[in-house]
Amino acid sequence: MLENIKTWISAFRLRTLPLSVSGIIVAGSLAEYNGFFDWVVLVLAILTTLSLQILSNIANDYGDGVKGTDNIDRIGPERALQSGKITANSMFEAIKINILISIGLAFFLILAAFGINHFLLAMLFFGLGLLSIYAAIKYTIGSNAYGYKGLGDIFVFVFFGLVSVIGGYVLFSRQFDHITILPACTIGLLSVAVLNLNNLRDVDSDKKANKNTLVVKMGYKKGKIYHYFLIISAIIVSLLYGILYYTSIFNLIYFVTYIPLIIHLVTVYKNKEPRLLDSELKKLALTTFFLSILLAIGHLL
């Protein structure tokens, strides 16, 4: 029983969860600064985001598992279906249960945020919720999985960046604010960089499995150049945000995360073996999470 629980927890990929809530943390801090913060909305937004991320993770495990993409050539932690510890049927049932949980959490989040007085906004966000569920599932599942066509980067930027930060802020305030644009782009670019780093690591096995990620399409060397672009762009955008909305030196404490980001760029630049990039995944994801925390704290000081 205990072993089975550990297997499912492993399938949830807990190390991906901090990255998924980075945008909500930033949105919450901006809402607090402008007098719109609500703890109930924050908690429900985090729970909904975590549920969607877990759904994405197990759907990815299922999709890659049944397609044979996760095989002996794969680098990184062994997946649940790949190991045989969880059957395809069990994983599919878990996906269906998680969809229901995500819909339920999204419903209560939208109700807490908009009540019955903002019907159009409520309908818009319910549509976004359903679209998020669809995107989580279709990344690897089905014959038209967009992750196999090199479109994962676009979806990650939109949902981890724009929807998470800008949409998250609207949940609190029920209005759009231009101050959310640059942080949304920063989190979005870094989240895409995490995906790209994963694709750089897996470029050889993905190519063999016909998983045509953007890195597979452009090649490993150009994939590294694209990675530099994502990280450097995130630094520039966040730097611009710090300058344009400066009120105190404390606003800029998130600049310290530029140090691990630059060290990461040097590591990727020197890398010759894709498989050696695996350890960088956690570092980049956690750096993004810490950037969001420090940006949030700095904005409130």
C-alpha cells in the first residue's frame, strides 16, 4: 500500500509544482499592493493550479507511455507507466478523476472571485479553465498531441505566464492592469526555458520516438541558442519592470536570482552531452520560483 502511494506521488512529479504557482504568487502580490487581495481566492487559485499541473503531469506520463516515447533511451526519472508500476488503465482513471477535481476547484475559485455579479468574467474564466484542462491533456495524448508538433512552448508561455499572472490578477481585482504584463512575460519566458531545457536533455530519445519538439526541429545547437534567448529575454524584461515601476531599492531584491540564471547559461553553453543537463532542470525551476517570491516580497516592501 505504502509503495503504491509512493509510486503515485512520484507520478505527480512534485518538483514541477513550485514552478506552476509562480505566476499566482506574483499576481497575488500585485493585487495586495493595489488593495484587491483575498486569501480565499489565493488559496483556491493555488489549489486549482496545482491540480492542473498534476493533471498535466499524469497525462504526459500516460501519453508518452502509451506512445512508447518513455523507453530505455529516456534520460531523467523513470516514469510510472514506463516502469510498469502503474497500468495504463489506472493512469487513465486517475486522469478522469483529476479532471473532475480541477473542474470543481475552478468552479469554486470563479465563484469566490466573481460571485454572481460579474457573469461575463465568470464565463470567460470558466472557459479558460476548460481550455487549461484541454491543454494539459492534449500535450501528449492523442494523434494530434501538440507537444509532438513543437507547439508546447507557445502553450507554456500563454498558460504559465499570461494566464497565470494577468489572469490571476483579474481574479483578485476583476480588472486588467498594465503592471502585470512584464511580470507575466518574465514568468512565461522562464517557464518556456524549463520546457526547452527538458527538450534539450531529451533531444536524442525524442527524435527516435518521433516527438518533434522545437529542439528536435531546430537541432541541439540552435536549441541552445534559443535557450539563451529565453533566459536573457526574461532577465531584460524583469529588469525593465524593476526600472519602470521602481519605488524602493527593496523592489529590486529579485535581481539576486540573475546570478544563478547566468551560472545556468554558462553551464548550458559549456555542455556537450544533453543527458548532463538533467540536474539543471530543478535549478532553473526553483530559480524561477524564487524569483517570483522575491519579486512579490520586493513589490510589497
